[in-house]
Amino acid sequence: MIDKIALTLLIVGGLNWGSIGLFRFDIVAWIFGSQAAIGSRIVYALVGLAALWCVSLLFRPTSEAVAENNR
């Protein structure tokens, strides 16, 4: 469940960065009024924490690898 939440937050962050890169438009700052608004800062912090969590996904064995080891 935490993995799915983290991936969802990373998608939100990726879409936001894409809009900044392509259109110079920060969706999160627009929703909350500014980049300095507490809501924006919370979203940015959650996306950052989600990214740290997802680093662990790179080092976890896949379900296929686990199934092969159990044979």
C-alpha cells in the first residue's frame, strides 16, 4: 500500500515538473497560491519523501526472482 501511495506521489511530482519544464507552470503552486504556501511545501515534502521511499524499490527482489528462489 505504501508503495502505491509513493508511486502516486511521484507521478504527481513528475507531472508537475513536466508542466514546469514545458509550460513554465507550477501546478502545485497554482493550486495552493504560491510555492511558499504551506500546502505547496507539504506536497513538495511528501513528493521528496516518496522519492526516497521508492529508492528501496530498486533494491527489492521482484516477485519473479522470489518465485525462482523458492523452487
